[in-house]
Amino acid sequence: MNFTTACLKTASLKQINRFLWFLALFSFLSCNKPDNDYLSTKSGSNLLNLNQTDTITLNMVTEYWPSIPEAQNLSCYQIGTFNDPIFGRTTAGVYTAVQIGDANMPLWGPGSTMDSIVMTVKVSDTAAPIGNNNFAGQTWHLFKMASGFGSYGTDGTANYPSDTSFKLSLEIGHGSLRYTARDSVITLSLPASAINNYFRDSIFDSTGNSSLFTDPTEFGLLMHGILIMPDSSLSGGGNFGEIAPFNFQDTTHSRLTIYYRTSIGSSENYWYMFLNNSPLTVNVYNHNYNNSVAWKNNGLTGKSVDKVYLQSMGGIKCIVTIPYLTNLVKDSMLAINQAEFIFPKVDSAADPFNNSNPGKILFRPRAYNGTDSVANFTDDVTDYFLQEYQSNSKSYNYLMTRYIQTLVFNDRQSYNGNKSFIHYPVYGINLSVPPDNPNSPGRVLLYTQKTGNKAKRPKLVITYTKIVDKK
């Protein structure tokens, strides 16, 4: 190879290199789209078939919803009274049917005496009671229901609101509690003097029909069910009172036992029943919010509201809307590659329950009447984060790609004038803490779009590809 040929090849290579550098620079400048280009300029970069990412602001507001349906057959039920420094006072009780535990016909009769009634309830293994006194000093009341519910009554088998109130026939009795640490069991023991005579007589005088205490259906029609309701006073447990989740499925420890003697001076006998858990148990709550912080911010969306409040016990949830999503699709048809919601949690050392984060917050599309809508909604099943709290980022994250793609498609059709093409509710999102949340006290504070720290603001991060532009 001579010198001239070598120079020509070198020159040619230099030209090729310059062209490649120019092409790379052009590609970089073209793809370097400013943050939130659609949201800030309302005009796209006109690039098709290239992945792009936008961060969209979310609007959030606290909502008090006293008729949130309570899911029956929960893993645990909350009982107690608790005064949250942010949410105010809540008293949690349980309506439950009872089942025959001892299949043998009891030996009692009209002349028998009732020594005591003992109810034991197992504290759920997933959480310890709030407070430092193990319910010492707290008084619980035991009522007999006047009519049944579910298959034992006329009130239906649907879910019931959290403020449900069934009719009661009488109070069986009330008393203070005892906590057994070995088994994590709360015991309510009613001596003979504390038991309602009418209840005692109704039990002992029913022995003429032996099937009442051996046939589950007949027994259900006799007993109907019971209500376990604490006093709303804050006795025991320090300044906050105490409340805890209880496991009614543990039939070894969760039961109601009647101790009796067939006659005066005879030996003591007992007969027991289980606290039914499937599906005839309903958790109910009474509240006294007064001037609580959460109540003052109910429904407010002003600039000063930098937090929203969620509480499983209170029917306090959060409404999320995405007002700027339509800006993203005005000019383009998009294929959503990934859509992630991020809701940072308020992390405050001043909050005595700062570390009692709900293990999960439910993400549900909102129906026109404010209830949850899960029809055709499957993202909660496939969500990578499982709707659970992320301790590393101190936030609740949700991958909801299909959901956002559906909303985008709705907006696109609506923008093109097809107003009737709505395949999914577009009334926002409900965030709520499950009623059987095991982390007492089952509440959380989330930052809103109004918080001063931009890094803590909730957001929707979307990665997408334009497949049609300017149509």
C-alpha cells in the first residue's frame, strides 16, 4: 500500500467518524425531551416509537365515608377503645353469630344454677394490643341480639357498613378484663351476680326442646348472635386507651363458656359455644372525632392541606384524581409501558405511632357513587409491590399499567368526540386501609401535592411509546 492510498483511506475514515459523531449528537438532542414536556408546554416532541417518561402530579383529599362496606370473614377483628392523637376516639365492637362447640346436650334444666359465663378471645399473633396495660381496667359489655343476620335473620348476607347497628334483646352482663400473656388471650368473666336473670332463664327453660342445643340451625335461631362492645372510657392502656385485633378463627381460645350446676350442691359442669367467623361476623365502630386533626381536614383541598389521613377503623380514606392525564394524550395515541403510582408516607418522630404502618393500603378505582369498583380491574392482583408498604422508600407504590392504559384510551376516545366510549370508571381512585389490617392502630398519613418538599409529593410516573401523533 503506497502513501497516497493510505492518506485517502485515512481521510475517508475521518469523514465517516465525523458523520457518526454528528448522527449520535443529533439523536441525543432529539431524544433529550424536557421533563414533563406534555404537562408544561402541552405540546409533544413528535417522536414516534421511542420510549418517553413523564411525571404527573396527583391531587389527593381526605374523605370521611361512614358506610364503607366491611368485608366479612376477616382474618381478625378489632375490639377496644382508643384515642388517637390525630384521629380522635374510636370504639370498636363485634357482632358475631355463635356456633355449638360442645355437641353433647347440656345437663341443665329449669332448676339449674349458672355459676359464671366466661368469654375468651385470642389476640391475633400478627399484632400486639395498643397500650401498655394489656386491657387492664377496660370494661366490655356482652349483649344478646334480638334477631339474627345473614342466614340466621332477615338482614341479608351482603357486607354491612362500619356503623351498622343491629337490634339487641338484652345485656347478658359486663365486667373488667384479664389478660393471659402465655396464650395472648383476653378473658371476660361474668360471675352469677353479674349475669342477666332473663338470659339465664331463657337458656335453662329451653331444655324442653333438646334440638336447640344440638342442631346448629335451631341453636342459631335461639341465640341469634352476640355483640361485644367496650366502654368508650379510656381506662387502662395509658393516655391512648387500648384496641387490638382478635382472631375468632382460633376456636381453641375464642369461645363462650357457660359454667353451671344441675342443682344446688352438685358438681360444676360446663357447656361452650364458638364465636362464629365464617361469614357471620361484622366489625363495627363508633367515633368521637371532635376537633381531631384528621376531621378538620376532611374534604379540604386548600393549599394548607399538605397531608391526607387514612384509618381502617374510621371509614376515613383518600380520594386520588389525575387531572393532568388528559394533557398527555391530546395529540397522541400512547402505548403505556409502565405506570407507577408513588405515595410517600409522612415520617414524623413526633407521632407516637409513626412506625405502626399499615402493611397494605388498598388501591381501588372509584365508582360514580364513591364506592370501590373492581369490575374488570386486575392490576391489584398483578401489582409487583402487592399494595404493600415499602420500608426502603417509606412509601406505598403501585404498578397500575393496564389501569392507566385504559384511562388513556378513554381520554383518547373522548378527545376524538366519542363521548359514549367509556370502558372504565373515571371518578378517581380510593385509597383505604383494610379493616383487618394487623398493624395497630391501622392508620397512616400521606403527603399531598401541597407539601413543600417536592421530593415527597405523590406522583404518577409513566413510561410510554407514541404510536400515533397529532391526530
